[in-house]
Amino acid sequence: YMDTNSCVNTDTLEITVVDPTNADAGPDFQVCVDTGSIQLTGIPANGVWAWNTISTSGLYLVTVPDTLDFEYSFGSGNCLTKDTVRLIINDLPIVDAGNDTSFCVDAGMQTFTGNYPTSTWTGIGITNSTGDFDPSLAGIGTHTLYNHYTDSNTCYNIDSLLVRVDPLPVVFAGNDTTLCNQPIPITLNGIPSGGTWS
């Protein structure tokens, strides 16, 4: 350097060129919308996450189905590196067990299907996971049956229905009796009234 007095001096500096440490945000991944909070982890540690609803430490609250790209940065200045991870948030399957229903206790085996053929069933009176229901096994009363389903994204949901199992009416045809074999009409009175004779 030469100043205004024509005096010259020099100095030197040494520059060391190093490879930056690459930020790694991790592989893309998917979660279900009911996951809650997730913790993203970048490599190396102590980097910074950036996006408008994620904390700088990588904590994110899943609330709605969406596709999001999160940026992870590490280092500073000339050595700052960045990487991005994509998060796909899948909605839950809509499970419909069907309408509430009722059966007589002697109705025999009934089969529930729901809106997914591969869903499974649980509850009192269910004899296997495919939805067979035995009213006599369940017994008289109202029972809750549950229809479970996990989709191809491993997202799970459940729905339920109520099944009322009704008792058989108490029927009394009257006492046994003896009649003469003559063409004389007789009236038989069963209890309760309104039944049919055969």
C-alpha cells in the first residue's frame, strides 16, 4: 500500500480453503394428520430449521393434511449449507360402520361390512374380525360395535354403530285341551292378542 507520502508497506494473510460441512435434513417422509408434534432432526446437530410454522429446533405441530418443505441450514457465512426435507401429511380414512340397527335375539348370524371390505370389527357379539355378529352371543340389550381401518399410508380411523338385541315376546297359546271331532267352530285365544295360528 502506498500512502500520500509515497511510503509503501505490505502485509499478507493466509487463506485456508476447507470443505463445508453439508447440512442433511434427512429423507422425505409421510405422517398422518393425527400424529401431533413431530421432531425433525438434521445432521450435523445444532443447525437451524426454517419455515413459517416450525421452531428453529425442528419441532412441528401437525394439524392439517398438506405437503411441506422444511429447510435445514448449518454453518455460517461462506460455509453455510442448506438442505430440504419434504413432509407429506396424509388425511385419515373416512370410516363408516353403517347405521344403528336391531335384531331379535334368535335372528342368527348377521354380517357387518362397513365401507371398506378389508376393515376389521370388534365388540360384544362379534365372532370374527370380518364382521360376523351373533345376537344370541351378545345377549339382550344395546351393544356398541367398532369398525377399524388402516389405509395404505398406515393412517388409522374408527367408527362405531349401536346394535339393539331384542328379546322374544312371551307367547301363551292357552292350556292343552280336548275337543270332540265335530264340525263345530271354536275360538282359540292366545296371549298377547294379534298373533296368528298355524
